[in-house]
Amino acid sequence: MVGLLGLHLACGENDNGDDGDYEYEIEISGDSHSLDGGYADWVKDAFPGQVNNDFARAGTTTNDWLPGAGRIEGLVRVPRVVAILLGTNDTWRTNNTPDEVVGNLKKIIHYYFKLGASRIVLSTPPPWPESQPQYAKRLRSTADAIREFCLVPNDDIDCGPDLNRLLGPEHMEAGGIHMNALGHQLFAEELIPLLEAQ
């Protein structure tokens, strides 16, 4: 099946054409939201020994994850599913437009499919505090563009939780851009069933 990017592999096959020849279940790619101590811990509990988030790094943007930037190339094992949560830091560390963020995500997804991953689960970043309306509006536009991209019918890309709409102030650290414990728990509860789906 040729998918949205024109390069997707058939679901369940890696780049070598081996059906289900994955080395582990789930790769979590992201910024500080995806570090240990948050939703990633819940995902690891749901899939013991089958989750890697070693490449998640605080402060990273979609630019940092582009093939050629040096981060994504560190992943050499083949996951079945890649869960991606990026876009927060593009809001203030880059001049990327929403379309440019989506363009970067397409290139990142391209890399994962070439590596041999079967599915991508793409979530939107949490909301920016409304006390900084210029950033809140920009991040909301980025989240909407990501959502629009993943809603295009495709067998290999699934929309993860739309955190920008799902989470409220009670799910975020006071005045900050990071989820609190309640936010991480809600995200995990919404995400895990999507990761379990075949």
C-alpha cells in the first residue's frame, strides 16, 4: 500500500519485507514531555520491557529530529509503533510555521517507516498558558495543523490524543507549558489503547 507520504510500507512489514519482524514494541519520540517521570512511565508499565524513550530530550524542536540533524539517526532498532509528541518548542525556539512543523513531521515519519516501523501515533502538544496569548495562539494553530494532517485517512498513521484540546489548566503546571501528574495520567490513559491497537 502506498500511503500518504508515498513511501509507507504495508502495515506489519518492515523495510526488509519481514512480516512483524520488530525488535521491540514502542518508540517514544519527543521533548521534555516524554522524559521519564511522566506519561512514558505509564506506557512502560503497560508494555514491560518493550518501550524506549532514551532519545527524548528536553527543549528539542521538530528541526532537531529531522534526518541529518543527528538525533533520530541514533535509533537503529526497529519498533512496531512510534509515538510522537513534538511541537511545543517550535512555538518559541524557532520561526517554524504550522505548515513547516507538519512538513518536518512528515520527514521524521518518513525516516521511521524507512527504518521499518509499522505504525505512527501522532499526538498534538499540550496547550500553552493563555497568559501568553501570542504563544498560545501559535501553538494552537500548530496543533490544529498536526491534527489535520493525521486525520487524513491512512492505514499507517493514527491520531493520538489531541492534547491541545483535551487538557485544561488543571492538567498543567501552574502558569507553565508542562503537564502535571494529572495531565500525564490522562494522556497515558488515552494513548495506551491506541498503542495496543493492531
